[in-house]
Amino acid sequence: MEKKILRTQSGRAGALAAVFGLAVTLTGCSMFPMSKADAGKKYLSILCPTNAASEVFNAAASSQDLEAIKAAAQELATTQRTAAKQLTDDSINWPGEVAEADRQTMADHYFANISWLNSVASASAIGDLPARVPTDDGFGKASQRIRAGLDLSTDTSVGCE
């Protein structure tokens, strides 16, 4: 009788482990942090679209074409919202080199920009564009700390080709 109880408990533990393993696989969560190399790729996959959208927005702003500026502002707001959500996604298990505070600083900066970008996108004339661009508020420092921790280039365009 004792052996049967042990087998049943052992069988339940195995079944629970299998269910847990499947849940981890399906949700993308991991008990272990990503490697630095994988985290670097993930970080760039989050930041590169915002860099590209920023370039389009800056070019549109230089052109003084209101419709181009508005469209680029909407696109940049969308990419920054996506990046902010990804930077603070609890299912991503970043390595210790990527501080949660730095990711949160970057996400907060993106969220702050969205309000400003929405004002830009709703302008009815060039003269109505909000002149005050949101400040850096620690974004650059946080980004460079993450880059250093992941052994990425200090040049924010490197890796986004």
C-alpha cells in the first residue's frame, strides 16, 4: 500500500511539473533570465522601431508639411506605446544587467511623449504645433546603462539596421 501511495504522489508531482512546463512554454515566461545576448536582441527589437519612427518624424518636422508631421506623430506615438508596454512586460525575464528602474524610466518617458505627440497629431496648422518637446528626464542615461549592461554599442543606431 505504501508503494502505491508513493507512486501516486510521484505521478501527481510529475503531472504538475508537466502542466507547469507547458504553461511556461505557452505564456513565454521563464523561470530563468534571458542570456545577455538574447536580452540585447530583445532590447533592440523594442527600441529600433521607435528609432526608425523618430527619424521619420524628425524628417517630417523639418519638411514643415503638416500632414506628414501629423502622420509621423501618430506613428511615433504608436511605436512608443508598444515599446513602453514591452519594456515593462512582467513576462519578459530580463537578466540582472537590465535594471527594472531603467526600463521603467524609459517607459515613463515614452508614455509622457505620447500626450505631446497626440497634440502634434491634432494640430490644424503649423502654428498650432506644440513648441515644447518633452525633456529627456533620465531616458538617455537609463538607455545607456542598459546598453552597457548588455554589451551593446553606445551608438543608438547600431544594431537597428
